[in-house]
Amino acid sequence: MTSSIAASGSVKIWSEHDCKGRSLVIDGDVTDLAEVGFDDAVVSIFFG
């Protein structure tokens, strides 16, 4: 389970496998994913 993300740049996260479901683009660090509605909901990540 994921409650925070630290990234230099942008990442896109999804709520389901294979980059499906609800998604969100994050720029930089998010110390509390609950604040953006994704606490313990990240299943897929795209770096790029």
C-alpha cells in the first residue's frame, strides 16, 4: 500500500492494474496521498 510518493518530475498513477481506472498526474513529492484521494489506492505507475 502506498501513502506517499517522492519523485523528481512527473508520474501518473492509476487505481487499477495495467494503467486503468481512476488516474492522477503528480508533479514532485506528495507526502499524503489521502489529500489527493489516492491513499492506499495506487496500483499502477508510469514514469516519464
